[in-house]
Amino acid sequence: MTDERAFDPAAAEEYRQFLLDLLDRLETEVVPVLSEGTLSRAPAFGSAPGATGNAADQYLGFRAVTWRNLQYLRGTLHGLAAALADTATSEADNDAEISSMFNGFYPSDSVPGPDLPEAE
């Protein structure tokens, strides 16, 4: 196993495309269902004692947290894709700077974790 890591622009672009595909799926399949689809309306909780007061409040809280988390996820995916695009298009003289960001991330015996087989 070598102790040197190198930046692979092709791998970064492949991962960026993966993130963009996830983002597209999120924006075309998940967000519309929550914003204007079947999950955009609260269910009918019936007339059981406490149903409208308790269940409706819990549902509205759950929906608000879910919506906020989806928006955070969208922002994160956009940010990651943009950062990867910037990194991949950077000039060749930034390779040393990018490689230096990986310093200290090598596997070592001092870090607890699962025993992994050596790469061949």
C-alpha cells in the first residue's frame, strides 16, 4: 500500500455527477410529493378524543422538520457539486495544495476501527 494520495479529476467528476443525479431525483420525485402532492395535506385524524389537537400538532411539527431537512439536503448537494466542479477545473499548480489537504488522513494503527484487509 502506498503512502501517497493523488487527486483524481475523473473520480471527482464521477462523484459530482452522482451527486447531481441524487439532487435531480430529490427535486423531481421527493420535493413535489411534499410540496403539492399527496403528502402536502394533513391526513384526516378522525373524531377520537385528542385526535385533532394532539395528532395534528405532531404531524405539522414532523412535516416542518422533514421539509427543512430536505431543503438542507438540497443545499448540501448543490454545495458539494459546486465545490467538486471548482476543484476539478482548478489549474494544475493547485494539485500540490489539493494533495496537502489529504495529509493526516492515512490509515494507521493508532486509529480504532474495524480490521480491514490490505488492498491488493
